[in-house]
Amino acid sequence: MALSNKTDVPAFDAPELKELKQKVVTACHILDREGITDGYGHVSARVPGTTAFLTIANVSPGCATVERLILMDFNGTYLGGAETPPNEWPIHACVMRVRPDVMSVCHTHSLWSTLFSVLPIKLRPLHHYGKFLSADGPPVYEAAGLVRTVERGDALAAVLGDGPAVLMRAHGDTIVGASIEQAIQRTVRLAKLGEIAHLALLHGEPRYLSAEEIETFSADERFPARGWEYHVSRLGNRRG
Amino acid sequence: MALSNKTDVPAFDAPELKELKQKVVTACHILDREGITDGYGHVSARVPGTTAFLTIANVSPGCATVERLILMDFNGTYLGGAETPPNEWPIHACVMRVRPDVMSVCHTHSLWSTLFSVLPIKLRPLHHYGKFLSADGPPVYEAAGLVRTVERGDALAAVLGDGPAVLMRAHGDTIVGASIEQAIQRTVRLAKLGEIAHLALLHGEPRYLSAEEIETFSADERFPARGWEYHVSRLGNRRG
Amino acid sequence: MALSNKTDVPAFDAPELKELKQKVVTACHILDREGITDGYGHVSARVPGTTAFLTIANVSPGCATVERLILMDFNGTYLGGAETPPNEWPIHACVMRVRPDVMSVCHTHSLWSTLFSVLPIKLRPLHHYGKFLSADGPPVYEAAGLVRTVERGDALAAVLGDGPAVLMRAHGDTIVGASIEQAIQRTVRLAKLGEIAHLALLHGEPRYLSAEEIETFSADERFPARGWEYHVSRLGNRRG
Amino acid sequence: MALSNKTDVPAFDAPELKELKQKVVTACHILDREGITDGYGHVSARVPGTTAFLTIANVSPGCATVERLILMDFNGTYLGGAETPPNEWPIHACVMRVRPDVMSVCHTHSLWSTLFSVLPIKLRPLHHYGKFLSADGPPVYEAAGLVRTVERGDALAAVLGDGPAVLMRAHGDTIVGASIEQAIQRTVRLAKLGEIAHLALLHGEPRYLSAEEIETFSADERFPARGWEYHVSRLGNRRG
């Protein structure tokens, strides 16, 4: 498994990581600015073609800077950058290890994901923002405890399966994407979907989207560059 | 049909469009600032006396600038300005074509319109902000899929009929006005009405306004200059 | 009735009105800043010892400036300042005329007052912020139509009676005080009470305050200088 | 009881109190900025090893400055600083007197604590933010009236017992901590827990955390330095 060879990974300060690092920081700031997460949560990005990833150190997403990023491999080995890994680095490592299609992972304490994680009702798409989900919505990781161990990370990845998102009971959510932009857009939209679904459920059974209707909406999907530009425009001066 | 003659339409850079262009940009910023829509949606304005309209390019309302406007005719022919039309330009073209009274169209992803679009309950006026609606409230366009084709645009316009607004299931809404100011005021008020109606419905059947009471309130209607001034005052420095 | 003699009223530009005018403007800004009202509503202040009052012209509270105030008497006669009275000046004139204890009146489109104005349930005190109300809460003015006539203003004042507040169906509320500071504090607190009462009612019958408990809390009442300082501190640069 | 000797307490202007004073001010600003409390409430800090504490004078938390702090002992004796004690100083004095483990007390008018204080339902942990609570949640102090007397303060302390928090009916809450940082983190998290619990309860019985699950989450607890940094970063220029 040549790709897991540490020597394939650029150094933390290598110029080819510069853009990726800035994008991870921006993604963290977006989740903070949009109120998706609070002082907790993190965004990661796979270093393309390797078994390493960049994420924020043990700091709040809103306080992220390029200097506060850390480079690790999927075993949790420190490869560079800030010296304190986030408590829940196994979320990123364990998911990326079994999902080669995943280039970015977001973990948040989203109010809406947390809400549905403790309800007797599932979160299911009823706005086209949920078109990246299946008609029966995301699964729930049920175990108590922060995901600080590889054992828990593997269990979380198993519940995620090959899907786009997993709710974490009494905790938040984990969302994956084929790019940072996609992971962020999905994370923002999962929160909006949760809010609408919560409101709608108060009035009786809402009219959910069928699998066929989701497919119709998905045919209109594009690369999320426009949403990214929008979110960046709202960051003001708070950039790393 | 002389009015549809392309030669009647001023060039995108013609001085007589300057004020209208600025007003479209301001209207977009208002919907963004007031939280009515998110990174999606658009405002259009008919070029008076023609079959052409101005709207924003494929950008977020909050990122609109005069340079990012596009001039199109009702057939979707590009007439000037930014080169990427919004995905859902047929919303504007198809409505304006059959509604000569309409000078401006707003399309948003309003939380409240989306909510009522998926409920088993109709949105009906119970605040005088809803006095521009009929007592039984706006209809719902039921079809899945973004309105990217003239076929879908025509179907949307048919559901709108000669009314002021239509909800779009799992998507948002479309509102029309005899001026940009009126379209914006109606759009803001439809959202407020949706919020109040949602809250009220949680406590049992609310006391809706009767057709007669709506008429009493409507007798007090004025040109929405005051609301416009208020919304503009809240834009701060974010202007195009 | 010597006090109604127009000659007793200082000129709009008289130095003795300067402080009162600034306070009316600040009060308007507070209601805007705190989100109690939107682009509509107004605050008035009786000119002490006369039958005249100051209020904002036909502008939004958030856009109020000293130059946009108007001086009127209780008959609606223009006495100075901006030339366009607010549409609903009879709210202030008709209430002050029959309530000599009232030095200030606030009219808002508060979400929470509007909500309770259309519910089959009354708004009753369950937080000590509601201690200025009676245990069975404020009455509701039921008639449709803006209060643009003295006839409607008198009807509103009759429903208010000798109480501190009245909800206006499908519209908002009117609150009175022995000072601008008290009227503003009551207005802010009525909105907070409405929010808490709404939330609580979703979970079954809440534990309301009894008349005796309200009395206990009221014994702790003080002049609302501290709340005023707080609200002023939040105004930032938006002052007239 | 040598520790209660007034001579052991540093003077209000003593250099060894400088950092503690700044931290109390910052803590007040955090509760204001995070919207946990409004113009009312206060934070206190025990002067280590003494029977005295620092808190804000009779001002809003958002308006706190170092100059507006007051130093008092547990009997309410004035020891220095601003001359107007907060109306409810007995909250702090009476709790600290019987709880030597408590170094800081927060009193707020939190919307969510107030809500649960009047409901027929208890606030119980269903997010790991509530892991500092027991599985059956905080008790409620039921008496009407502000806590302006030692008698009421003692009654409040008795309901608090050896727990971390107590809700105050129709009023707010009181939360204690082994440090200012911990008291603030608990206060913020109690509010978040209240919001989630409120939302969840609207959909039927939520899946609460068991005592065992709370223990699992608590094993991951750390000193709240990271949350403190986050909240401080959000204060902008409003510091005393």
C-alpha cells in the first residue's frame, strides 16, 4: 500500500499544501459564521493521493488559522504543524481510511442534527437541499462518548457506511464530501433541512420528497462554487 | 407584437437602465440582509415597455453588483451584461410574459414559504401584512425539479395565475409586484406572515382575517416607499 | 381646560424640548435595535403639562432623527417639526387624552403581541418581566384596520382602559408608561413575556404567576434607569 | 474562622486582584454576547482563601467594566469598588458561604432556564453538554420575588444543595463552578441544553442520557480553556 508511505506526504510547510490549508481554515470559519457549529467541531481535508489529512488543532473552528492546523496520518501519527490534535481526530482518520472517495470530513455540534439524533423520528428530505441524502435520511450513531479512540472512529465509519452523513446521538454529526466545498455545502444544507423538518413535523406528517423526486432535483446538481463564494463573502474580516 | 422587438430594448450599458440596475442590486441585497433568502434566489425587473428583463447572473443575491447583472428577453435570449444567466431564469421570463402588470419578480428560498409548501395546512393571512393575499392564501406549485426550462416556467406561471405569490414545494416561493419596491415588500411580508402563521398554528386554530377584514386593511395601503427606505438603511456598506 | 391651550406648548425648536426629542429618537432606535418592531411603529412623549406630544414623522423607528420628529396636539393639529404625521397618530392622541398619567406611548408590530392577538389563548404573566400586568394579562383590540381615525383611536383607548398595554389583533400592540424609559422597558418585556409564554404553552399548561406572586415581585420594582442604559449601550452608531 | 477576617481580603485596588477583576468583566461580557442573559444577571468570583467576592455593581453584564465592580464579604459588607451592590448580591454570598468548592457563581435570566422553570416537565440531559448535571436535571427554586435578602439567598442555596445549577421560577437560573471558566461554560451549556430539550420535547419523549452514559461522556471532560478562548474571540471590541 504505497500510498500510505509517509514519505509520499508533503511536509506541513510545503508550498503545495498552501492552498489546501487556507481552504480548511476558510471552511472552519464558514461553519462558525453560519452558526452550524459552536466552539466545537472540525473540518479535515485529505492530502490528495496519500493517507494523511489536514485538520485544525484542538481549537474552535472560529479561531482556526493556518498556524493552528495539524497534519496527521490515518493512524494518528503526527506529521507536522500544531502539536495538539483535536480530541476526536479518529472521526476523520477512520472515515477516510475506508472511504477513498472522501476528500473532506466535517464534524459539527449542529443544533438540528443533535435534535434529530435524540428524537423518535427520523430526519428525512422535504427540501431539495436534502437531495444528497437518500429518501429515508441519515443513520444515527448511537453510542455515548466522544470519538477519541480508533475503536469508536471505526464504529462511526461503519454506521456512516457509503452514505454522505451520519448523526451522532447527543452530540452532533459527521458529513463527508468529494471536496471541501461539497462537504461544507452538505453540512450547511443538512442543518437547514433539519430546521425545516423540525418545523414541519409540528404540524402533522409533512410531504416528504420521494426517491424519484430527489432524483429529479439531483439532476440539476452542480459543483458548489456559488454557495462557497456566498459563504466566503459573509466571513468579513475573520480569516486566518 | 412590436414590443417584443429586440431593437426596442436599451443596451445593457445605456444610461436609462442605470437606476433600474442599481435598484435590482439593492433589492437583492435587501432579501439577503433581511434573511429572507440564503445564497440562492433572484430579483428581476422588466425593462419598461419591452419584453426584456434585468436580473442577477448566476450569483448569490448577497453578492450581486451592477456588473453581475444580465439583460435577457422573455425567450431567454442574451441581450447584455454578465454572461451566465441564473439557472432558473424561466421563472422571471414565463411569469412576465403572461402578466403584463408585473414589473418585478422575486424568487427566494424563504424558510417560511418552504415550510408551508410541504405542510398539510395552507398559509392564510392572520396579520395585515398578508393583506395583499386573498383570504385563502397563495397556491403551491407541486412539481419537483428546479425551474430551468420554459416548460416548468410556464407551469409555475399557470399556478400563480393572476395572483401575487406562489409557494414552490420543497423549494421556496415566487412573488410579483407592480414595482421592485412592491415585490420586495410583499416578499418580506410573506415571510413574516409565514412565521406568525407557523407559530399561531401550534396553539390551535388561529383567528384568520376574513375577506372583509382584509379589504378594510387594504384600504389603508400606500406605496411602499417607507418600507423601502427602512430596508435600505439596514444594508450598511454592502452595496453594489 | 387651560392645559389644552396651544399657547402653552413650547415651539418645536424650543430648547426645553431638546432633551425630550433626543429621548424619543433614542427610544425609537431601541425598539428597532432590540427587534421589537420592524419598519413600523412609533414612540411618543407628552410635552409635560400640555395637550401636545412629540412623535416620529411617517418614517421607520430605526430611521428616526431629531429632524424627523413632529409636534402635534391631541386633536391632530400640526404644531411643528416634520410635516408628515405618522398614519396612526390617533393611537397616541386618543390614549393620552384620557390617561393623564401617561407620559409616553409605544406602538409596535411585535411578533409576540401579534401572535397572541390571533390566538384562542391569552397572554398571561409567567416571568417577573410581566409584573406590570395583571394576572390575566392584556386585553385585545379586535377591530380590523389601521388606527388612522380618532374614532378608532378612541375605541383602542377604551379597550386599554386604565391598563398598561393592549394587544391589537392582526397588527401589534400599544403600551403606555409614566416615562419614556418605563414605556420602553414595558414594551421590551411584553415581547419577552410573549416569547416565553409561547414556548411554555407548547408543553401544556404552564405555571403562571398568581396575583399575589406578581405583587411580591412588584415590590422589588425600581425606576428603569438600568435597563435604559443597557439598551442605549447596544445602539452603536445608529443615533439621530 | 480566620478566613472570614476582613483583614485577609486584599484591597479592591490591590494588584493581586487585577487579573481576577478582568476575568469577571470578561465573563459578564461573554454571557451578554452569547445572548444567555439580557440586561440583568451577574457573575461573581470568590477572592481565593477569603470570605469575600467580586461582582458587578448594579449594572448590566454587557456594560460591566473593571471600574464598575464591587468587593463585598459574605455578609454583604462593602469592602471596595463601585458603591451600588447588585440587587441580588445574596445569591452569590449565600451560595459561596455554604459551598467552599465554589469559586464562581453566575446568575442569568436565560430564556431556556426560565422556560423550564415554569413547565410541568423537567429539564434533563440529552446532549453531552449536560454531562455536568445529574440524569434528572437541576432543581427549581419556586419562591416568588427577587433574591434581595439573605433569607431568600439561603433558601436558594438550600435548593441548589451540592449541585451545579438551580433554575429559578419565573426568573432565571444560578450556576456555580470551581473556576470562572467552568461556571461560564456550564452556564452557556445549560442554555444550549434547554434549547435542545425544548425542541425535542415537541416531538414526543426524547432519548435522554442515562446516568451511565453521562458518566461515559464525563470521562472525556477537560478544563474549559478552549471554550473560554472561543467565547473571548467573539467579544470584539466590547471589553472593559
